[in-house]
Amino acid sequence: MPGRLPFPIAALPLPSTRPSTGRRIGMLSTYPPKLCGLATFAAALENELRRAGNQVDMIRVDDGDHLCSPDRPVVAELLNGSASSVRNAAAVLSRCDVAIIQHEYGIYGGADGDEIIDLLTALRSPAIVVLHTVPLHPSEHQRSVLESVCELAAQVVVMAEMARTRLISLYTVDASKVVTIPHGASTPTIDPPGTDPRVVDPDAGVQPPQLLTWGLLGPGKGIEHTINALAMLRDVVPAPRYTVAGVTHPKVFASQGDQYRRSLVQRATSLGIGDSVSFDDKYRDVAQLTRFVASATAVVLPYESRDQVTSGVLVDALAAGRPVIATAFPHAVELLGSGAGIVVPHGDPLAMADAIRLTLTDDDAIDSMATEARRLAPSFSWSAVAAQYLGLADDLVQTAASIAI
């Protein structure tokens, strides 16, 4: 497995007019070179907070995956299953003005990651907890853990309004604590948009339309449904090409190897479209990733999960000005509702095929979706996202100061 993130963090220039707050901010999360969305998110947010003139003390969660050395220095590590490590992590975070804590059930120790409750209980600084998952049908223990986390947090951040609605309506939480801050985009906005792959090349003629899915691979990504859909589009000329970019998720690889990827190759071959589906595991920096995404006619996100309340890939696609075809997971329903893409039912290759056909054959639809994606893009810049976190931090610090007086 590669030791670098397959999808890089943003490195956007800092506007010279932005004031420096000089806060000391603690962050608790998985961290590169670990391959996961939370690690990418944390590193990108850390990067932007530092650019704004803040000190960031990073504590890396070590969930037992035999991690390589971090890409940048960390002040401490949280070792799951160690009570002393939990206490130490809480003590380090308590030295900071405010702590930003990423929450996902699977990254912390204990049943459903309930060790995070011990850490939050011991924490003496106000905590901004970022929820990456809000289950629609939680187990009783999952519900208890999430409600306890929200109770102990000074502020709770979700990344979509649908997630906020779900959290407030299905869980016992203080609604006044819950705010929505969008996920940041690794790819800067493309304007004008990327090269239209439908243009005529003097040497090669009309180039085939390009569909793209990227991210860590594993069961639940739904890529097989896109392959099934492509098999229904044999009448589209030129035939679309579909690129699946990314490595197998490390935890999936550890338990199953590359079985999922191999099953996709076999499916495409058996359906007679093996030449139209390619797999790409190259590492790309921000500029390369931006050009790669912008060269696609459309991005396809066929995820099977109905609980996914945030998707960094979705945000990156919109930031790159690309139309998106996605299943009806909450983040997609919300962000694509204004016309930047098409939402289709889960596990419905026919609906997926119809959406792909429209996207590939209707120039007006493509242009309209791309225009709306570019309209949405500025709100996803990491500088804009970090500014909102800093606003929360300022409010919490000022509130703590007034109470101390």
C-alpha cells in the first residue's frame, strides 16, 4: 500500500488581508499518511488554520493500523484502548484555547468508539466536535455515544443541513449547539471549466465522454451499479469511458485484499465493456488532481450508503465545476438539489443509465449543471471553511473569558 494520500490536501493561498487571531487550537483526528477521509480533512483544516496565524497542536489517533510516521510533527498520539493515553490526550488538548475533535465511530477505542466520552469528560478546554456520521438507524449504544458526545461538546459541527435536521430530530441534543459548516474542497475552482471531452480532435476525431469515480475503494461504493448502467448504453456513440481512481481502503485491503477491485474488473469484462472501464491508482498532487477531475464529462458517485452526510469527493467535484451523478445519500441530495447534478435511487442501474445518457447527450444540461457547480464552489474553499471554525473558536473563547470574570 502506498504511504501517501491518494487525494492531496488543499494548499490555497492565504489572502493578505485576513487577520491573524493567534489562537492555540488543539486538533484530535486521524492524520496523514493514514488513508482516510478524516485524515485528509484534518490536515487540510490544520493547514488553513496555521496560514491564518494560529498555533495548531495536532494529536493523532492511533487506531492500531501500524501507522507510518506522520507527514508533519504531532504533539501527541491517542492510543486506543489505553486509559493513560486518553488522559494524556485530554491534558494536551486542555492546554489549548479550544479543541477541534473529529468524530467517527470507527476511529476511537471501545464499543462504538465510546472511549471518546472519557476524553471529552476530562477535557478542560471548550470542544468543537465535528460529526462525520449521523446514523439514520443507530443501535441503542450508538445513539447513547453520539448523544453523550454532543452533550459534552461546547459546539457541534455537521457539514450539511440534512445532517443537522437528522441530528436534531432523531437524537436528544441541544439544537442551539449544532451548526453547519461545509466540507472544504481539495480542488480549487476551475473557471473557465475544464476541457470539453466532446471536442473534435483533428487526428482522433470526436473524443469519447469521460466518466470518473474516485476515492478509496471497497464494498459499499456501488461502482458495480455504474458498470451495470454502462452496459445499457451501448447505443451511445462514441461509447463513454469510465475511470475508477483510487486504491483499496487499507482496512478493506487488510481483511479482503483487492477482492472488490477484482470483482469490478470481472464484471466489466463479463458484460463486454472491459475496454471502456479502467482503474487508476496514481498519486496526484492538487494541480494534477484538479486537471484530472476537470477533464471528466461528469463525476459519478454511486454510493450504497444512505447515512453518508458528508462527502469530500462530492465537494471536490463541484469545486472543479463538474456535473455529478449520485445516489440519494443525504449530502448529494442537499448539494445537487439546485441543479449541479442528478440524484438517482440507490441500487438502480437503469436510473443511473438514464442519468448518464442525459448528461452525455444533452449539451444544455451539461452546461447548466457545470454552471451551478461553479456557483456553489466558492463556499467550499478551505479558507472560507477555516474562517467559520475560527469564528466558532472566538465565540467560545470570549464566552469562557466572560464566565471567568
